[in-house]
Amino acid sequence: VIAVHEKAGFAALALQAKKEFVARYGGNSPFRRTNRSGWERAQPLVRTHLAELARHYHAASQQVQAPAEVRQEAVREAVQWYQALLKAFPNDAEAAPNSFLLAELLYEDKRYADAAAQYTQTAYGYPAHARSADAGYAALLALAQQTQGAAPEQQPRLRRAGVESGLRFAKAFATDPR
């Protein structure tokens, strides 16, 4: 169904069909829990569709000419799809890059606490990858942004977290000039 919609140029229908496919066969579906061999066959398509949904909505969230409520809905959708992708395929070769994209989206949305946590996961929760150091440094930047907007009573805790993150970054990426 997805391929037919895409071939006919019905992007919105193809997108909806991908959502339905993921809901029916995805990581939290009854299908996965009850039909292991079927899940093994569906898994590559689930992974592909989750990634496509996340990236589609991520791109939609960056459309500056779109109304704010449309962009916010796209952010919500993108976060949902990235999280579903990372939960269903935590050891996938693309997990770290997808985690980085999720962190970037959260940062762009000014959700600095969530972004810092996701950047930290991206930097230190996966085997070393091309964006490990970038993610570690971005965690520092997200913590600094969070500290700037925090209430005075939260400042000391957030500053400590920033120092700890900085020390962790320096230890893990000793050759990084940042």
C-alpha cells in the first residue's frame, strides 16, 4: 500500500500508511510479542518507516514559514518517532546518529534538559562514532542554556551538572580542542 501511494504521488497517504504499518507491526505491537518469525520479516521495514517518519517530521518542524502550531505538532511527531525507533532498535548501526538527531531536535525546541540528556546518551551510551565528541560538547551547551533559564535555587545543581559533564567530556575526548 505504501509503495502504491508513493508511486502515485500521494505523499500524505503514504505517510499515513507508514504510521499504520508501524502501529500494526512495530516495537510495541501485539504482532511483535506474539509472532517472532513475522517480526523478523517485518523488522527491516519497521526500522525504515520509523526512520522516515522521524526525519519527515523533523524536516517539517524546521519549515520557518509554517505556523508555530504546525511546527510544534511536527516536533511532537518527530520526537515520538525517534523515540520509538531508538526503543525498538537500540543496537542498530544507525542508533547513535538517530539519537544525535533527536538531541538536535530537542535543543532546537529549547527543551534543554531533555536535549542534554539525549546528547549525553549519544556521546557516552554508544560505542565511539563520528558524532560522539560533538554530542558530548553539545551536552555542555545544552546544560549551559538550561542553567541560564533556571530559577536561582536550581542554579547550583545545574552548575555542578555542567562541571561534571565538562570533566566527563575532557576525560572521554582528551584530544578534542574544545
